[in-house]
Amino acid sequence: MTRDPGGTPPGWRSVRKPASIKDVAAAADVSPTTVSHVLSGRRPVAEETAARVRSVVNRLGYVPASLARSLQAGFTSVVGLLIPDISNAFFADLAKGAEDAAHDLGYSLILCNTEFDPEREDRYLGMIRSRFIDGMVYAAGSPPSRQRLEALLGSFPIALADEEVEGLEGALIATADHEAGGRFVGNHLRELGHRRALALTGPRGLKSSTARASGFRQAFRGDVVERIGDFKESSGHRLVAEFLAEQRNLDATAIFAANDLMAFGAIAALREAGLAVPRDVSVVGFDDIRVASLSSPALTTVRQPAYDVGRTATAQLLQYAARGAVPPASRHTLPVELQVRDSTAQPAR
Amino acid sequence: MTRDPGGTPPGWRSVRKPASIKDVAAAADVSPTTVSHVLSGRRPVAEETAARVRSVVNRLGYVPASLARSLQAGFTSVVGLLIPDISNAFFADLAKGAEDAAHDLGYSLILCNTEFDPEREDRYLGMIRSRFIDGMVYAAGSPPSRQRLEALLGSFPIALADEEVEGLEGALIATADHEAGGRFVGNHLRELGHRRALALTGPRGLKSSTARASGFRQAFRGDVVERIGDFKESSGHRLVAEFLAEQRNLDATAIFAANDLMAFGAIAALREAGLAVPRDVSVVGFDDIRVASLSSPALTTVRQPAYDVGRTATAQLLQYAARGAVPPASRHTLPVELQVRDSTAQPAR
DNA sequence: TTGTATGCGTTATCAG
DNA sequence: CTGATAACGCATACAA
């Protein structure tokens, strides 16, 4: 990318060239070295000299170029956060936790929103190879990334957040206890008297999704039919509509959706088919996004500590990345919590 | 900040030192210049030479250090987005628009989440002075920032998103049509038959809030009592609770909240006081965040094009910032839309 | 078609 | 207490 290829159009105010450390040094009649030390305090400077330098710094509005500083230092104090969709409340909370942790450690955070687009993801992962960021918190929520990650994982500071990538061991990972979440839901529905359920999962190859489903089956103990979705509201809607169309009568009395969004899609589809929640069918989500408690009926769901996942992953990562180290494998499992609300009840019959 | 002050603990895998352009040049038996040109294509290179270089590049996994490139080029292709709270759906959507625009133009986006904390805001604004970012999209949603901004606005590429800062003219700004939104609400309530309303505003000094209120008054034409809040759910709750406590009987039949969050707070407070929405009181919000359509009752509100505001502000800003120019004053007003749902009805009287 | 020398702005090293 | 010099890694003007 070339700066100003055709010349700046007339009338544009150009950013005036900022003062450099040399300018300050010249104006204060000292060496750049001294200016640097006045500002950093890394070695003693005569008070008189220091005062003179500071005055020039103020007058010229000098601020050290962080770019040059980083080049010399070998690190940037910037960390990336790769997520599929910031407008999904779960990832927004995760991002908030990541940003907080980064800020606390003196880091800035680059938002890498991929929209599930592999090309976009590639471009962002490139930032770590070009050493523009010191590390990457990876929360892609989409499976195809494995190959790309494999090459990076051993050589660069990367942390997995929320989602472990199947086949990729040896990573630093912070995740909610998906399996426990699944078990909580299974227990809850079983205790209510449900015996046959429809499970709407996330994409194949996502460990979180698998873990939830497996915990659920284990605790539910009844019949479970599975349908594979993609975490979007539309897919929840479609899967349930298809399911209803496929069979004469709905034999499942409960639906366990892979996330709240899909649960809402499912509820919409049920409504359109004339089925009431929870009277005819109980529905459970996962995540406990804000909407869950405000919607009607309020959604029974599993609260995932999105903020903590983001915060933990970032804090752990930076502990290593800040020293130029690749984090060793370690797992941080955060507790989840069942939120029983109004979308689940005993089966009608 | 010093890298690795105490020496890296034993057992830590350090990031191996990446290949530089010199390493590649040496291994391919050419000059760094040639390597540079093979990669950039900015001048012809003999196919044989180029092939050799490319092979070495692959073998060493060489990726140009973007830091050094930026230092030499004088710009970073990074833009900042300053917002108060990414977990607020409005700002999450705005961020998504900003990120999309940035990505389309080859930029990365640094998320500056301030939590309304002036110190944090200062730190982030410093990034623009240290030239780590080429520009800043400013959507602080909080008034105190004026002084800080003033110094920057004329000299650095900054765009205001959603919120203009009172007293700061001459800026590039993209905003929703707040006044029209207020008018829409005023008309709607008047047409329903309301004559006396409570307006819950945002913080003093926010032009968006003022504009909404003024549009509202103008179109409503009835009595309006104003209470000042801070855009948070809790403040909506508190203001309404206080309002109810202050007077014997609730004489307002409608509430216009400065945003959806405050509207939900208001509804909660009304419920606690035994008042039903919309039977006893109509409530209108602003923003149309996702919850608004899913809550019960579904909230009548004004849809703000958050994504477009973020996208427009960023795209416009980068048009200048990418060429090292300060954007001239210009205003981009985006249309809003009244969403009539179930939280408004004729007054009971 | 290729290479040499220089500079981007800073900090670390070494010398005084 | 202070300064000259080199180096970070790259791109470019100039030279051949």
C-alpha cells in the first residue's frame, strides 16, 4: 500500500510532521541519548539539563514514536483477539474480558473479526508472523482453522479461548466447562420427566459442542436425536422446521440447543408450527446472553463466563508472550451455571 | 517496559528468532534490495533470481516485519476505535461496522474500550500521538472528553461516530438522525393520545441526547418532565422509581427513555410498583438493540443504524488518514426508523 | 538486471 | 553526568 500515490488533493490539511527525538535534542542542545534518558529515567540526568529538555518536549509536543521503540525493543505490546462475530453478545463479553486483561498488562488489543471467513482469518493470523502483534487469543468458533493453526501453535504465542481445536493438543486454553453444562441440562430435563430430546449441535469438529452433547447424553439417559447446526439463529429455526416436517408427530418433548441464538430460532420455528414453549416443548439454550433473561418466555440456559474466558486466556497468554515465550500446554476450565427460567417445564403428557 | 527482565525461566520455549531480509538475501546470494523487490514486485527481477529467492523465503518461513516496514513508510495501517463499552450491543454493532470498513481498506482495528474511564481514554488517545495508529474513530458516549479531544482534533485524523461533542465543530462526524428519531417518538405518542410524558435523557452535554429530546418535545407538544440519566439500565430503574416516589399519583402516561437499556430499567421499576406496560404506562426506547424485539413486551423503539454509523465513520476517516491528511469538517447523517411494538398503546386515562 | 548507501526514530552499548 | 555509534528490519534513491 503506497501512501498518497497521486499527491494529496489541494486544500487537504496534511498531518504536520511530528517532532522527533533529534529535533528535541537539537533544540535543547543535548544529545538524543540524553533526551531518551530524561524521558525514561533509566539513568540519572542533571536536574538543570532535564528541566531544559522537558521544556522543549512540551513546547514541541514531542511524543516518542512507539513504532521505532517497538522495532528496537523487539516487541509491540499489542495482542490480537480473533473471533468470528463481535455482534454476538457472547464474543462481545469475551472481548471485553480480553481487552481488560490486555489493558491491565499495558497491552493494546487488535480486534480480528473474521465473520467465519477463512481468508480474513488468514490475513489476521499473518499479523503474528509479521510480528506486528506479540500474541493471539484465538476464539474462532469454527473448525476449519486447524491446518492454519497447526503451523503457528508451536512457534508463536497463541492461546485458545472457549474453543479447543480438535487434534491440536499442547496449547494454552481457557474454556468454560462445556461438558458439565451439558450434564446440568441433561439432569434438569430428566428430572422434569423428559425422556426424548432433540439436540441441536454446533458445527462438527468443535470440541465444545461435542463436550456439551456428550455431557448431556450421559446425564439425560433418554433418547437423543441430533441435528448439526452452525450456532446461528437461522440454523436453529431451520433445523427445527425440518425436524417437524420430517415426522408425523413431534415425539421429542425437549430441545437442547447449542447456544441461545439457536434456541431462539428453535422457539420461533415451534411457534410457527403452533407449538407453545414450554407447554408443548421445553427448550434450553447455552451461553446465557443478555436476551435470555429478557425474552419471553425467559430462556432456561447455561451461563457461560464469557468475560472470564476472554480475560483468563489473555492474561495467561501475555504472561508468556510478554517475555517472548511460547506458552506451554495448560488448561483453565471455568465453571458454568444452569439458569432455570421459563422455557422448560414438565412434559405435557 | 522491559522484555524479560529477569531472564527467561528454564524450560520455557522462547520464540525462535525469525529470519530477516538479510538472512534471506544471504541464503539466496542476492542483496536485500532484490529480496525486497521480489516480494513487492516494484521492479523487475530476473525470473531465475526471483525463483531462487522465493524458494529461500519459503524454506526460512520469512515474513517481512511489518513494524520495520511501517517505520520506513510512515504509517501503520492501524486505526483505533474508542468506545465506552463493547458489551453494549449498540457499540458492538458499531464496532463491527468499523472493523468491516477497516478490513476492506487494508487496515487493522485496535479496540479501545474505555469503560467511561478518563485515564483509560487518555492512554488510548496517546496512541495517536505516538503514531502507533493512523487515526481514531471516537465514539465515547460520554461528555468529559472535550478538552482532551480539542488539542487533537485539528492535528490528527479523528472521526466522531454517533456522538458529536458539544463545542467541537469542524470535525468529521457520522451520526444517526437523533432529532428525527425524537420526532418520530413524539408523533407516535401524541397520535396515541398521550399528553404528558416523562423523558429519561442521557448525560448532560451529549448532543445526541439533546437532539432526541428536542425533536421529541417539538413533535409531542404536550407536557414533558425530564430526568437525567446515564444510559445504563440501572439509571432507568432508579429515575423511574424516584419519580414514582416523589409524587402521589403518576400523572405521566408515557416514558421516553434515552436508550433501550434505560427503557428496560424503567419497565422493571414500573413493574415493581405494580404498573403494567403498556396498559398503565407506555414506554419507548432508543437504539433497537436485539433484546428489544425479543423482550416481553416487545419494546417500541427507534432503530439506529449502529453498524452503518461505525462503517461510515471509519471509511470516511480512512479516506483521509490513509493519505496522512486531517479530515475536514463534514457530517454524515444516517436515517433512523421507528419500530412500533408492544410497549406503547393508548393511555388508559 | 542488480547492488550500495542511507534513512525511518528509537534505545543499548560503550566510551569519556 | 553526557555523548557518539551501532543496531532494530525494511524500503528507496542512486549508481552501475
